[in-house]
Amino acid sequence: MKTKALITALALGTALMSCTDKAPREEKYLYLCIGQSNMVGKGIVAPEDTIPEPRFLSLSATNADDGRKIGEWRLAQSGNCRPGEHYPMQVSPTDYFGRTMVDYLPENVTVGILQVGVDGCPMRMFDRESQFPDSIHPDWMEGQIAAYDHDPHGRLVSLARQAIEEGWVIKGLLVHQGETDAYSDYWPKELLKVYNQIREELGVTDEWPILVGEAVGIDQNGVCAHANPTLDRVHDFLPNAYTISSYGCEAAEDDLHFSADGYRKLGRRYAVKMLQLMGYDVETDPDFKLQIELGDPSDAFQVDVTLDSTAKSITVASIVPLAGVDLVSYSGETLEVLKFDNQRVVDIDISKYDNEDRIVLNIRSNDGATVNRQVNR
């Protein structure tokens, strides 16, 4: 009898230990990624970009000669959206978003991305109702759109639905788009429309964080930097949307795309913001291996901009000497380029621009830092 009782006790103890030591349940986080060429990525791959991370996966949205098939999961690596035209693998922001996420998240979490992008496209490319009519897109874009059966929105939604059925949970929407059309309030309103369409079609009621990356900035002579004031205001239209700064992210030679280093830094910033929204104290955590420099341009230097009562003059007051101010219309047209000689307070006459309801100021300090401000009449 004692022997039987002892065996029973040992069995119970083993069972309790088994319950206590049970591994955490596997969790699968999916991030939807949409945009144009800077989301697709144009950075030249280095050896460190080719090392896969087992907990970072990509759901293929296109077929390709490299073996990827629509709807199949693969280890994420450079060229996640599609193989590049000149290099089969090209660095994009999603590469180092995913790598940074799995570097920080618990080991029971796998990160997946579903990436759909078309070079040069406007936001309405992802709008279920309007998209981008065949009659107006250029011939060079045809192959990229055809890879999604001429329906990038539909491909994104169908594969997201598949992923949900496979146990993935959508945790956010990553956007890098706007160089083509983010020059008015139309853009954030269109993004909101696209976001709501996706959630509606998937039957999702939860709100996701939306992270919107800036175009190559003024500090890098970005040719589409004038889109950034609109991108910077996305939170005004979508409370769950946040802008990811491109300040200090190196540009490629064309000043339109980022270099590989620029993409790496930008991707890490996407991840830092996402982790912060999930409650992780990334910035101050001494154990965080990457210790990422966020580089928010609003922190470059303090500046106040005021419009006088007649709406004919702007006063710019800075704590550091100024090198100049670019006046830009809200449509992206450069109105005037002003240069200064170490002044900290300057008055700018804008009476000649009475037809401009909004003027964007790209304010430059002597050390090359840039702050964007917008004046509404």
C-alpha cells in the first residue's frame, strides 16, 4: 500500500512539474506593409542582410523565379516584397523592422510580414473602390501591377485572411508611400479609407497601429521631402497613426530612395515605435542590444513660428543660428529659398503668396539640421 501511495505521489509531482514547466504558447504577429518604391526597397544588400532569422517570416504576395509562391511562407530576407529589377535581393525598411522586433520580443513570438508595393503608385492604388486605373499608369508599372493580378488591394486582403485562418494575429499596418501624392489633406483621408476597407473586409474590429515613414528628408536633399509635412500630420486624421522620422537616414545617389544604411535605420525606427506602442520601454532599457538612435527632427533644435495679425508676415525665432528657410506650397512647389547669416530671429514677407492658404517652412540651422513647420492662414 505504501509503495502504491509513493508511486501515486511521484506521478502527481511529475504532472505538477510538467504543468509548471510548460513552454509559453506560440504567438504569431502579422504586420501588413504597403507602399511604393521605398517600401519595396532599393538598398544594395550586404552579407549581414542575407542571414535569415528563424522567427521572422514573409508571406509571399507574388510568384517569382527565386522560388517564392503566392500564399507560401518563407524566411524573410532582403527582397521581401519581390525580387529587385537589378539585384534579386534589395534592402527595405521591413528587413530591419522584423529583425529588430524578434530581437526584442519573447522567444515564443514569431513575426510575419505581408508586403505589397508598387513603384511610384499613389495611395489610391490600395483603395478597393478607385485603385489606379490602367488608363493612367505608366507602361513600366504594368508588370508590377500584373504581379498582383491588377488588384494589389485584393491580393493583400486575401492573403491576410489566409494568415488569420492559419492562426496569425494582425498587429499593425506599416506604410511607406507618399512621394507621389502626399501633398494635401487628401492623402491621410485616403489612407484612413484604405485602412477601414481592409479591416471591414477581414471582419476585424480591433484598431491597429499605423506607422507611416517619412520620405527622404530635406537634410539628405530629398527630392520628395516636401511630402513630409503632410506625412507628419497623419496623427491629426488617424489617432492610431504615427509618423516615423527619416531624419538622418542616408539617401541613395538619386535623392529619392534611401541607401541600404538608410533603410536599416528607418526599419529599426518602425520597430522601436511599434515596441513602444506595445508597452516596451525600448529607449531606456539598458539590455536592448541595438540601442537605436531615433533622430526625431523635431528635436533637432527649438524654433517658434508665428503669423502676424494681417497674415502678411511670418516671424521665425530659433535658439540656434539659422542658415535659411525654404517656403513651400502645400502642393509641394518651392515658392522661395531664403538664406540667412547666423540670425536667430527673422521676419519673412509672404504678402506675395496671398493665394496660398498653407505654407510649409523648411527651416535650416547652420549645422545642417532641419525642422518643418506649417503656417495656416
